[in-house]
Amino acid sequence: MSIILRFRSKDGMFRISSNLNDDFLITLEQVLPILQQKSPSIDLQSISISDKPNVKGQLANSLCGKSIQELGFKNGDLLFVSYELEEGAGDSSEVPAGAALSSSTTAATNHHVSINPIQVPSSGPLKSIKQLPIDDELEKQDGLIKRPLTKFCQHGVKGMCEYCSPLPPWDKDYRKEQNIKHMSFHSYLKEIDQTKNNKFNNSSYIAPLDEPNFKINLHCPSGTHKPYPRGICSKCQPNAITLQLQKFRMVDHVEFSDSLIMNQFIDVWRHTGVQRFGYLYGRYEAFDKVPLGIKAVVEAIYEPPQHGELDGITLLPWDNEAEVDAIANELGLYKVGITFTDLTDSGLKDGTVLCKRHKDSYFLSNLEILMASKFQIKYPNATKFSSSGQFSSKFVTCVISGGLQGQIEPRSYQVSIEGEALVKADIITGSTQPSQIYVNGTNETRYVPDIQYSKLNEYNLEIKTNAKPTFPVEFLLVSLTDSFPLNPQPLFNNEANSIFVIENREFMGDLQNLQTCSKYLNSNFNQSSLFNFHFLVYLFKLNILGPHELKLLIKIVKDKDESDYIQLIESPGWMTLLTIVEQSS
């Protein structure tokens, strides 16, 4: 619901259009350019707001993180603004502003937003946020969907009409025709950005992205009661939640750069029957099958310390995670997701496996949903188009299980942004039914509002159903497509003669030690043998090569220059490596 808020400062009075559910930061972003127009040297940290005259009031930055409704502002309210000028810019310019809002109006720590030119832009996105290269690339594109001339077009080749003009990347009819279930993240971003910043011709910029927050505010802005659980009111408790299937996805596709990557990973189950877990290292690229789409390209699967069982996996402490991440980063790679197997032999002795995950059971279990959510929260997506500097995550979860025909196949998913918010607020947990997720009860540290989910009944009518005590996990799930390229061009060489013992497989008798290193170096070793992520990590771990040689090693993999390879194998560090390896064999 839109309302009008009136503001009075020493420079005069003005009106701002606001939405009751919007963060106060959005309103403040409209106030700032008006103040700065009159007083360019305003100290943004000093801005105070009150609802009564003659009192300085509360610092504006302490109100950010709460909605207009939560702060108790109503249509037509008059707010008094006071501020000081930056040091050296002139005398203090304070307007007596109203009775101070209660000191308890300060937002929770994780919602506090400093008022400064970087955190609160008045004319555009947050310039200081370092996005991924793919986001910078797609941000510059309009994503318009071109259409050919039709029989209805009454113009020449260079003309354009309603029948052939380009469509916006979020066009529903186009997605329906192309069987695209979810719009891409950048299509979604451009659609809501147009609504917030173009449709009403706003004079100031409004960050289009906003993450849901289902936590109770332990610092109620009303100041009329003690903090929860000793007191509660409509201003500090979260609003009722209506879960809906997410219409966009942060990543559209997962591409394994070479099928051998996955085959080597699945070999653990083939040889032992136990399940396996791995981190997907790769990068994000444009995906041309979807307007402004993104794909995660997987170049390697790293297997951390773990204990595999027939029906599950227990992860163990991973001491060299930071080192593995650093090596990957040097190669232009980073964690893009996780993968794990859930395979059971069919018993038919024909190589087929049981199909356990389908529309009548589940695609990800409730515990897997929680796990995926926690990984997504750990690896947030940086964006300039959110007031917090982040929005959801590009981290994917890939489960390798049985298909409808008994084949082994990967299936990739993400948890919705509402699912992430439910996990952050500790509202959901696992249940005995894998396809249902349990809603926690309210206690002294957690407040759970009313939760409903929308679904179509047998008459194709949308109805709302109470989500307590459990609701289907599908309402938190976003499905991705996945594939292998027709013409693989992987960063690493995954052929048989370049396979080095994969880490943390000691239980299979596969040991990464000097003996296996000697065997690898003496088995038709050449430049391409260095293009192996597991071998690179092992060489770094040995700590035999010097800094210059390690940098050269990375350069060889990235540039594939033979002269660099010759320089490496003739270096003192490489000679030392060969000597140590020979003595161990």
C-alpha cells in the first residue's frame, strides 16, 4: 500500500511517496538528493528524524532495516529532519526536530546500514560492490528478444511494429512458448528495476532487490514494551508468510565441462557401494538458451575428507580448504556448488539403478533442502542492486541419482530466497517424511508467524493452505537444467593417462603420497599431465616447489605455453621434486 510521508527541514517541506512494506532505506534514498540539492555539504551520518518538532530525534541510519509499517509511520505523517554540515563546510544547521523516537528504534545489528555515499546511493546502484564478472557482463545487456517479420507487418525491412518489435527478456508468452519455467535472475532484476525506477519516472534511485526477513525484531521501534519474549507487538513481529513457487532462478543451467569429471566421481560408488560428496569448482558464464541466462561451468570436483556409507555421508574437518580455494582462484575458478551421490543398484545386473527421486516422492529431501540453504547462505550473491549489497546465492546443489529409465544422471537445484529466509530465522527443520518440511514452534528465542502456501486445486483455482505443522518441500525448490557439452574444451585434462590419485580416498586404497607421485611422473608425463586439479593441489601441498615455480605452474595451466613448461621442468625446484620422488620409490 502506497502512502505519502511529509518531511520538513530548514530548507522547506517536501513529500515522498512510500510503500508500507518497503524498508525505510528506500524512502531515505529519496530524501537524500532533495537535502543535498539545498545543502551539498551535508554530513550524511548526522541526519536525524523525528515525528515531533523541537527535539533532535533518532539518527536516520538506525531506522534502516525496518519497514515503514514497522516504524509506525502512516499516510500523511509529518517528519522533521535535522542535520549538520561536514566539518569545515560552515556552521551547524540543525532544525529542532521532534520528540526523540525511543532508543529501542535501532535496528538489529545484521540490518544496520551506515548512511554514507557508498551505502546509500541517491542516483544509482552501489558502485563499491564487487560483482562476479558474469553479472557485470549481463548488466550491460538489454536482453531484448528479437522477432522476425510476420505476415501482419506492413512495413519494410528496416521498419518495426507491434508484431515484430523485440520483447523484454521477462516476457511470459515467450517463456511459455519456449518451455522456460523460470526467468533468469537478470531478466527478473531488469523487470523489477523498470517498475521501481522507470515506471513512475522517479527522480531518485531505488534499489530493486530486497531479501525477505522472517526474524522477529528484538529492538522494537515502538518502545512501548520489553524485548521479545517478554513483549511483542505488530511492529516487531514478522508479517504472515505466504509461500509461492519462485518465478526466477539465480542460475539457469549447470554444465560439466567434461563427462569424465563426473565418471571419476561416481567411481567411488561403483567400486565400494558407498555414497560420495564433492565441491564443484568452476565459474559462471552466459547461457544463451534463456534470455540473460547464467550457467555454472564445472571444471573439477574436489572431494573433502568424509566418511561414506551405503545411505549417507558424514563430512569430516577439512584442514586445507583455504589452500584449495586459493589455488582455484589463481586459475579463475571458485566453488559454484556441491554434488553428492544417492545411488542404489537395481539388482538386475545390467548397470541400472533405482529411481528414488521423482514427482511422486521428492527431488531433494527436507534435510537436503536445509543443507543446500545453509551453503547458499554461506556463499551469498554480491550485487549492486540491493541495499544490503547481496541477494540470494548462485551456489547450486547437484544430486547424482537414478533416472526414470534406471540410468545414472545428475539433477541440479537451488533453494528459493524464501527458503533461505526461513532457515535464517530458524523457522523450518527436517521431518520424518522426506517430502515434507516441518515448521518449528514459537519459543523464547524464535517467533513463528502464520505461514501459508498457495497451490492450485483440482478445479485449477488458487487456494491457500496452512503450512503448519508441515508443508511440501517443492515450495522451496527451484530446478535447473544440466548437461555435458557436445564439443568439450575442459580446462583440465581428464583422460586416463592424466588421472592422478584423487584426494581422501584412502579407504579405497588410493593414497596421495610420494610413491603415487613417482608413478604419475614416470608414466608418459608431459605438459598436459600438469592439467590436473588434484595433482596441482598435491604439488602445492608438498611445499617443495618455490613461489616462482608455483606461479609458473599456474601460468602453464592457464596459458598452455610450452616455453613455460620447459622453464618449469628445468627449474631447481622441479629437479628437487624429482630427486625426492626417486628416493621414495
